[in-house]
Amino acid sequence: MNRTLVLLSVVLLSALILISYIFYIQLPKVGYVNFSKVLNEFKMSKDINSNKEVYEYQKRVDSLYSSLEASNETNTKTKIMQQLIAEKNNLEILSNNLMSQELKKINSRIRSYGTDFSNSKGYSVLLGLGPDMSVISGDSKNDVTEEFISYINKRYEGDR
């Protein structure tokens, strides 16, 4: 009787260990990244923010401001003000269009690198924590933001 009880206990314990091991293996590895931080620290984002076309346009607007302040004639000031308003509007349109196009490129690149990162690190799921609240809460041990930023910046530098 004692022998049967011990044998049954060993079998049950072995089964429990086996089941636990199977469940452990099948649990997906999940990580998340702070997407706002990724976007701010991704070198491609920084490169795009230093767009030469926008910079040149901004210099023209600044020059018009200086001309406006230096002018004493009302007619000249009116003409400069009209030019300034037109140039500022054009700058805003150019800036918005470029930012929209560039954000699409950045997001596409981050997604591509994210897939590679997930595959190389064994993540079944890599979530983005952002203002849209796609992740409401997460254990900080699953936060791989810094590692992800390092990975995508190295990839970006290598892809240029």
C-alpha cells in the first residue's frame, strides 16, 4: 500500500512537472517598447528633422522678418508682410508634407526592423506603448525599449 502510494505520488509529480514544462515552453515571449521614445531616439528621425529644404525656407522667412523690422516705409512693410505671410504658409505646407512622408518612411523602417528584432530575440509579440494606449500596462521586465533602440540604430547606420 505504501509502495503504491509512493509510486502514485512520483507519477503524479512527474506528470505535473511535465505539464508545467510543456506550458512554459508554449508561453509566448512578449516584449514592449515605448514608441514615443523609439521615435525620438531613432537616428533616422533625427536625420529627417534636419531637412535642408525646410532649413533654407526658414532662412528666407527669417530674412523677411529682418527686412520687415528694418523697414520704415509703410508700403514696403505691407509688401514684405504679404511676402512673409505667403512664405510662412508655404513653409508650413512644405513642412507638413515632408513630415507626413517622412513619418511613413520612419514607421515602415521601424516595423521592418521590429520584425527582424523580434525574430532574432525570440519574441512572439512585440508591442508598442504609445499615446494611443495600445498597451495599458506592462511589467518593466518586458520593456525592451533601450535594446530595441540600439538595434534599430545599428541597422539604420548599416543600411545607409
